[in-house]
Amino acid sequence: MNDPASRLRPVDSLTIDVITDDVSDAYVSKTIFAVSEFANVVKGGAKVIAGETLLLGNLGLGLRLTVTYGGRTRRLLFDTGPEGGVFLRNCRNLGICLGDIEYITVTHGHWDHMGALLDAIRAIKQASSDVTVLVNPDMFNPRAVRMPDGRIVPVAIVPGVAEIEAAGAEVINDLGPQLLFDDHVYYSGEIPRVTPFEKGRQDHLCKKSPAGPWEPDPLLMDERMLVIHVRGLGMVVFSACSHAGIVNVCLETRRLFPDTQIYCAMGGLHLGGVMEKIIPQTVEGLRPFGIKQLIVGHCTGWRALHALANAYGDVVSQSAIGTTYTLSEESVKGVPQ
């Protein structure tokens, strides 16, 4: 089957609202196309800056993506984070109404990206909107981690297709890539593992059936990425956890879209803990792509963030909850390229 990537059309602008992420950092200076949490909660209705009016960080990722093209505005969620109460509180404090969300694109079957999914669907449906959730069959295997002492600890089971449908969503459960919003958003299929150093996490396990044994699952082949072409800038790549390896993600983006540069890559790079050993190779592996903006968060880890910032300077920034990024030809004027 031919990949639909050749039909992807550019959008006029892309706005990213960080609803869930590990880090709260409202004080750090922002690039000119970003607005910080403090400003956004005030815009969302806060009369005072206080703990109750700010956002909560927790392990996971959840973004709202807004694209404009041809005079239209369309919105989707890119993952939802681990816990519904926090996700909905953060939306409320940001003044985000979920009623115009048309899709939820799930990147992989881990609780820290799907735990808030059912609550998000119910909130969308309460606003009388239809919503479609994109998944693939491999996301629903039971999973576990092997601890340093050898113990196997299961992780939370993610909502299954029947639960997602019962919450009110339509489900597209397909291994292949999808084009959304009149061919303006690309949701990938399987990401090939190409580099010699991005070999996944050896402590990840899964069961191929509920009664089956725990088996090694280092590559997490169910992981997907999202790609949007912003007119005049290039490709914006969203990689929630980069279990495929961020260099593999960029290689696949370049393969799919060979005539357009990667302008921005955003998400978690999963380079902490046992993955820290490949930080130097990852830093050098990204160099040939000439990425103009690298916005890292969630599972990247501080060592990788520092290494990337040392190598690439102001190209690199830390994603933080409550931040809004707007990418268009107009919004990035004055940003060093």
C-alpha cells in the first residue's frame, strides 16, 4: 500500500498548547514564538497567580494542536497524559474548551500517554462534539518493566478499543498511516529502526496475550509520530517518547518528505537512565538534519537536554506545562535561523 505522505498539504500556522508534561518552568525566558504558563493562565481567566490557578506537571505528555489552512481552524489532541483529573484541571486553568477537538492521536500504548484518554473523550462528548481516536492493534498488549533487582512490575493497562468506544469516541484501529484534516496532518505508520545505536530499552516487557509469558519488547513498534508541514518553514515532527529513537524518527521523516526540511522536532527523547549511554551518538546523529527548533520535554532527561543545548545552543528549548508555541512564517520573524 502506498504511503499517503505524498499528499500532505502545508498549513498556514500551527499552535501547540502544552497541557501535560513533566516540567513546570514559567520563569525561564521563552523564544519569541512562545508564551509562558503565567501569561496563559491569566488569559484563561485567573485573577491571581497562585497554586490553584497554575498547572500541575506529571509524568506524561498531552498537547493540543491547532492548525489553520484556507481560512479554517481545526484542533486535535496529541496524547492526553497519565491522569484525567490533572488533564482536565490543566485545561480548565488554561481556559481550554475541548468541545472543538476532532481527533485524539495516540502515539503508543503506555499509561503516561493514554491514562487520561477516557476522561478527555467524555469532556469532548459533554460539549456535544464527535471525536475520533487513532490507535493501532499493538498498543493494547499488557506491559511491564524489569527492575534493576530483576523483579518484573506490570504497568497500568491502557483503555482498550471497547472502552474507548463506550466513552463515546469513534476508533480507527489501524497499523497504517493516516491523513487528517483534508490531508494537512500526517499520522505515521510503523517507524523503521535504522540506526545502529537506537535499540530501545531492554527493561521493557510485554505479553502477546493476556495469559502469555512476559517477553522482551525493547523496540515498542506500536509507537507513532505526527508530522505537519508549516508553509514557509518546513516539517514539524512530534515524537511523544521517541522509543524508536529521535534520529530514526527524523530519518523516517526525511524519507517520507525528502524535499522539505525538518524545521522543528518536539517531544520526549527518552534519553534518561539506561539510555544515557547513547546521548553522544544522538546529539551527533541529529546534526545532519539542520533542525531549527528542538523542543524537548517529558522523558528526555536533564543530561540529554544539557548535551543538546551545549551542542546546538538556542535551537534547543525545554518544553513546560502551560506553554503555547505558535509556528508560522510571521511568528518566527526575528528568530535566529
